[in-house]
Amino acid sequence: MFSCFPQSALTDVDMQMRGYLSAVQEAELVDLQSAIQRFMRGEVKTGNAQFCPSSAQLCIELRERRAIRELLARRAAGMLAQPTGRRGAA
């Protein structure tokens, strides 16, 4: 992600990396990958698309990706639990 966005000459890359790693350490990899892809494609509406998102912006997007993934999983589990055929009253 860092190679896709310009960095300020004043940016301490090591400190920035530590901040991101600390912020995302408990995230699921699939959510992290999805969030980063959305930032790189310009699909995230928050912040300035010309610059790398802050760790807080990334965490907000991570939470949204997790919520959507969990919702889809619950919906799929609910569909599997329902009977496939409906019986009408005769």
C-alpha cells in the first residue's frame, strides 16, 4: 500500500510502519487485504485519495470489511439452516 501513495519527505517510515502494525495486529488477514485493495482502488470515501490513509482510517475500513464478512457468513448460515422446499397448506 505504501508504494501506491506518495510519502512526505518528513515521514519516519519505521514509526509509520510500527503504528500500522500495532493498529491492525488483531485484524483478520482477509479483512486487511480487502481494506487495502479498496484504498488502492480509490473505493473508500474517507480521507484524501492522493495520500496513504492513516492507521485510524485503515482501522475504520477494516471494521467495515469485518462487519460485511460476518453479515454475509450469518446470512449464508441462515440459508443453510432453512429447509429447501416449502410446503403450502392443502
